[in-house]
Amino acid sequence: MPGLKEIGGLIGTSVSAIFLYLIGLINLLVLVDIYRMFRRVTCQGSYREETLETFLAQRGLMNRFFGPLVRVIDTSWKMYPLGFLFGLGFDTATEVALLGISATTAGNGIPIYIVLIFPLLFAAGMSLVDTIDSIIMLGAYGWAFVKPVRKLYYNLNITLVSVLVALVVGTIELLSIVSDKLALKGGLWDLVENINFETLGVIIVAIFVVSWLLSTIVYKIKKYDDIEVESLSNG
């Protein structure tokens, strides 16, 4: 059904682009607040740990709204039901394609144990990638949560990168819609039309890696760890 396919593609891309812009703008407001607090801390050369922790706990609209729910998860085992809920979301293109291939293959009389190779390979790949991601993020969180100023610096960097990625990808999706509907050609439009989103994904990962390396170097050079912590007795 080519007509439904075209309409579905237009709606899907539009919703994705609008959602990315919404997330990017919300995170931009959060970024401004974090940057102001970071500038205040670095200019004063000292900070009160309790004040900084309170600020970080209240940043962002969604964090204030879902804060009580986030605090419910206070032990490791509670991450398992949360992970199960994430696993129920069959919403990625890879998962949908995998289900379609498995259903088509099973309909052709292929034995079920052979059909199961597809989901098993997918699960193995996801387990590998998610485990590597978890190890990397565990190291980042372990570093950031030692000191409140580190947590502030971590949030500043990760929010900045997330804003850039959301706005860049959202802009590309919007430009692809305009290019397709108006049949625009040449220069920028040809570049947008030929963008491979798998390559874009690799570029996004590279942006995160480079940003972490640069932010680590800046943190060491600026000696933010030397900023003093004020106690409550200091007023």
C-alpha cells in the first residue's frame, strides 16, 4: 500500500523531528541553569555541598515531575523490573524488521529452532553493546558522584551534547521532509537526501567520545577539583 506507506513515513518522520526539537529546547533551558550555577561556583572558588545537591536534584521540568518515582529505585535489584519494562518497548526499526523477518521465515515452513536464530543473534548483540555501554557509564557516574562539583560538570557536558545531537538530527529530519515534498535538488538538499542514518549514528557516538575526552582535559587543566567545599558552619 504505497499511499499508506508514504503517509506513515511523513507522520513518523515529522513526529520524530518535533519530539527531538522539543527535547532539545527543554534540555537547552536546563543547560542554561546548569551553566549559570557552574559559573557561580567557579567564579567564587568555593561552594556549599548541600546547596549544589539541592540544585542538581531540582533541575529540569521532567526531573521535578518524575523525581519521586526516580527515588523509588534505591537498590540494585529494582533495576531489573525497570529493565523489563524497557524490554517490552518494541519500538526500534531493528526490532520491527527482526519480527517481520522471523514471521516471514516461519510462514515458509522453516523449522522454529532455525527461526529463533534471528532473535538470539539480536539478543546477543544487544547484550554486548548494552554491557559495554553500562561499563562506560558506570565509570563516568563513579567519577562524577565523588564530588558535587564533578556531578555539576558532568551534567553540563552531557546536557550540552544531548542538545546538539537532538537539534542536529531533528533538523536533518525536517530538511529531508522539505526536500522530499518539494522535490528540491542540488547542494544541501542532495547531501540531506543521501545521509545514511547508520553513519550518522556512528558520528553521534564519536561526538560523545570526543566530548568526554575534551571535557576531561579541560577539567584537569582548570583544576576544578581544587574548588573548596564550604561547610554549614561557615555560613
